Amino acid sequence: MSFDINYMVGGEAGQGVQSVALLLGKALAGAGCRVFGDQDYESRVRGGHNFFRVRASDAPVKAIDEEVDVLVALNAESVHLHVSEVGRSGAIIYDNERTKGLPADPRLLGIPLQRLAVERAGNAIMTNTVALGAALGLISYDRSSLNDVLKKHFSGAVADENVAAATVGYDHARSLYKGSLAEIRVGSVANRMLMTGNEALSLGAIAAGCKFMAAYPMTPTTSIMEYLAAHAKECNLVMVHAEDEIAAIHMAIGASYAGVRAMTATSGSGFCLMSEGLGLAGMTETPVVIVEGQRAGPAIGFPTRTEQGDLLFLLYAHQGEFARAILAPTTIEDCFWSAVKAFNLADRYQTAVLVLTDSFLASSFGTVEGFDLSRVVIDRGAIHTDADGDPSAYLRHKVTGDGISPRAFPGRGKTLVVTDSDEHDEAGHMTEDAGVRTAQMDKRLRKLTSMAKEVTAPYFYGPEKADVLLIGWGSTYGALQEAADILRRDVSARVLQLNQVWPFPSEAVDAEIRRSKSTFVVENNATGQLARLIRSETGNKVTGNILKYDGRPFTPAIVASAVRREVS
């Protein structure tokens, strides 16, 4: 018998909402479940309403369902805000001794969470752990898996106290709630991990040989800095907390110029400051990887919420014309492989490669299979050494048929490496010559032709032929897949998902649109940026746009409902 259960943990910042959800995810993953979770939190340290959703199933899950089966409400506000999302047969766990005045509702399951924490664990801070145990008590779940997770997460006496708190919560819920909301069947977890999109991206950068990162902390990419800093010593890399985004990108470019694989990470407003550095990388033909985690703008916008509003900005950032690539990972696993590809593309084409993720994908966590590191290939591109000819005759920006000039690294031999942010000749010296300018521009732009030949094909999901084609990019893939499954009850649906948006895969997108009756672009922005890019690159106008720009991600139900309204 299959199962699919959706939890929501709600409360104020500081009440341990994230701790409960992460431990819940680990406990379910440890029991063999496939897990996906996302968080919604305000930009404040204390107070405000936060909630975290965790979905567990025996099948792979990459999106959140609309209906909640179990709401763990750490305060009264969470009940009032989310009671309408709880299914008719669901349950709402709350502290019945501290939360009063709730309307009568058969789904309410009152448990004295704080009192049990004090009596059993000796500390009111364990209240959220009691709630964690109670949440798992509503399903057929082997409590020993939770105990293992708590003992790994904590240590010593604190671990024992948390086990005691979880146990009393579990037992109390079991005594009150007859039956089970889900029958959890233990599966194999031998090669499965639980991680966020940013953690996967960080691991991909490490696997790709990144040895230098400079960044200024900015949601939602700060955790990439934190991850690389935590593992810097064991991975023999340097992570610099720069004074601002301008310094960060120029540090990364400097490290790359010296021959080190380097990256930076920021969000939209931080990337505004980086755009001049982006042009420097384009002009000097210096590889650099830039991760841009989108959040709602403009200006500060929704600093902790998600959006896909920076696509066209990244495509056209900086004055002038030069080659760049833009990758848009679609899943947590894709974050890992996109990072590997980004470094290879940057080195091969000696330019900036932008990894365009968003707050939803960056901070969501899910179960992933172990990465096959034998698939990781490191390609440093065309490298010049002293053995390749007279060092004094080296031309850093030599005009070549494919636009790629062999790259030498300063200080590694007798070769003199010269470049300039002004227009320059083949040797790298500044020039005002019109002919040289034209030749160098043509050379740099020829990279796009070569880059386009190895563009990643779109991902497809669904039948070969369908009445409705859903087109998305980046993090919406999981929601679109499940929406297509929902829609098949009424109409056949197929998904085309882009994980590389530039160079644009024009032929593949054009062919798929032409063979579809109805085409809908689904994206988290207000102006339909991908639809506009499709029109400019293929000449095709899609049937319609399904747009969401409230700072929250798409769910399968939202997409399916929108399509039904359009095709009915």
C-alpha cells in the first residue's frame, strides 16, 4: 500500500520551527521515505509567522502538496492561519494548556507539549521535540529511527533529554489518536542523502575542483558560503567573506586569472553590484562561476521569499556584448551537476557562467541518491605552457577560429600574461584600432556558436504527444511533473523544462511548441520572461502564461487548476 503524507510545522521565529521540520525530515528519510520539504519564513530573528512543510512518500517527491495531513502548531496563530489547509481527516497538534479560545474542531489534538517537556526532559526548550514525537505518533512509524536521528543530531545528556521528550510526545499522541494517517514501509536508504539545493550545489562545486570562493552574505545564497567555509580545510579551498559584492566578484576573477577555479554567489540586488565585474570577465576572457539565488524584488523586495524575476536581467547585464552561459538547475540533484557543468563551461569558453537558482530551490531539502562521482569530468579547456612555444611570443587573446585562445597562468613559467579591461590586441595591450576592435569582438562572440552546440537539451516528462505542453525553467520542474499527472485525468499533458536558458535551445523548444495544441509557460514572475525569450528566439507565441509572483512557489494543484481554467 503506497503512502503520501504532508506535514506542516508553524510558529514564530525562535520557537524551533526549522529544527522540528529538519528533524522530522531526517526521521522520515531514515525510515526509508522519500522526502521533500520547503520553508516559508520572515526576515527577522524573533517573532513573525514561519512555517515549514515536509512531505513524505514511498515514491520520489519534488514538490509540496496543497492539502496538509498534520499541522504542528507551536502557537495559536498557526492554527488560525492554516486550519483551512488541513484535510478533513487530518490532525492539528497544539498545546491545549497554553493555547486557549480555539473553535471546536474534530481535527484538533490537544497535547500539553510544554508541560510534558518539563516533566520528562526537565526543560521547556524541549517543547518542540515533544511536538516532533507527537507528529510521528500519528503514523505507523518505528520510533527507534527517530531515536537514532536525535542521537546523531545531539550529543551526551542533551541527546538523552531529546529522546525522552520525543518519546513522551509520541506515546501521548498514540494514546489520543486511534488509527494511523499513513503506513510507513521501511525501504532501503543505503545510498540516499537528505540535503538542500544549496548543499548540493556546494558539493558540486567541490567535486568540480573549486578552490576559491569570495562572497558577501545575502539570502538565499549565504548557506553556500557557510558550507564551503565549514569544509574549507578538509577540501583545501579558500572561502573569503568579502566586504561587499563588488569586492567578491573581483576577488573571484583575480583568483581565476591566476589559474584557480573560482566562484561567487549572491542574490539579485547583489548581482546588480557585480555586473561591472561580469563585464570584466567577458572582456578579459577570464572564467568565473556566479551563483545568483533569485528572491522577490525590486530593491529589498521579499528578502526570504522566492521568485524567477531575474532571467532577462542576467541575460543582458552589463553594457556591450559578450558570450555567457546561464544554467537554471531544476532539482536538488540538478544543482550538483549544474555546478560541475558551470565550471567546465567557464574554463572551456573562458567567460562567466551564471547558475540561476532561487530561494525555493536553494533552501528546500529532499532525499537524493548518492552522486556518481565517476561521472564528474574536469575540463580546464585550452591551456598554454612554456612547452607550447616561445614564451615571449605568447598571445593571450590570439584570434582563433572558435574564439578560444589558449590560456596561460601568470607566475607559472616564463610566459608573460597580459590582458586589459580596455579593448586590447592579441597580446593583451590596450588599443584604439578599429580593425583590432572588430577582430576581438568577433573572436569573443564566436564562443557563442561553439557553446550553442553543446547546450543541454530540455528535460521532458509525460507522453510523446499531448494536448497541453507545460513549459518551465529552473525550480518549477517538480510542480509541473505532478501537475501533468493530475491533468491526465482530463487532458493529456507533457512538460518541457529548461535547465539551461542561455545559449537558448531554440530548435528543441520550437519543435515541441509546433507539435502541441496548447502551450503554457509557467514561471514565478509577473511579466512572463521565459515566454518573451521564447518569442524572441523561436518566433513562437505561446497560448498563455501561468504566472505567480507573491513570493511563494508553485504547487501542482495551482498549476493544474490554472490550466483547467484555460482549456475548459
